[in-house]
Amino acid sequence: MIISPWDSGTHLYERALDVRSAIHETIASNMANEETPGYKARHLPFPETFAAVLRGEGPLGQSVTNSRHLGVRSSDDRIFHHTIKQNSGAGLDDNTVNLEKEMTLMAENTLLYMAVSQFLDGRFEGWKRAISEGRGG
């Protein structure tokens, strides 16, 4: 019987890291557009996004945020179909980005990314230990 380190648990951790990375990109985009008039902050909810990824939905990777950007998708495509635009709390310039909130979300997402990464690292360390012990070593 062949055992793969890419079992279902490892696959879940890998997908969770992908989603955390997409959330990071979404938050970074919000922060970069803090002073863009009319920009609506976006939110990528982890539970819905993670479930969609596990179902095989939604491309992971860079999204086109400007019609002049090059990309393989149309300019109206978002990272995931359930990205939420924040329409409330707009300032005088109709921008809904709250930099303090985005910084807090970025810090929280970074901690959660690191936690998942450590779990995944533990799985690989277990495999590495099993391999080295199997070789007599």
C-alpha cells in the first residue's frame, strides 16, 4: 500500500492556506485603495470561500482590478463569486475603506495563516521522521 503525504487532512490545510492568501490579497487591495474615490472595500469571508474551494469553485490567484491590467479572466471577474463589497460607511469621497479595520483584519489573517502553516509543517515533520526511522536512522 502506497501512503501519500497528500492525504485529506493535508489537502485541507493546503486549501486553507490558499484561502488565507486570497483573503490577504483582498485586504491588501483595500488598503492600497484607501484614498481612491468611490472605491468599495471588499471582504472575502473564510467559511464560504473555504467551502467553495473544497467544492472546486473559484479560481485562486490574482484578479483583474483595473480594465488596463493584463489577465486571463474578464475584468468583471472577482477572486470568488461571493466577495462582498462594503457599501456602508462611505466617507465624503464615497470610499468605504477603514484603514484601521483593514490593518486589524490583516494582522488577524496573518496569525491564522501562520497557525495553519504550523499545523501543515507538523504533518510534514511527522512524515520526515517516519521516513528517517524507516531507513534505520
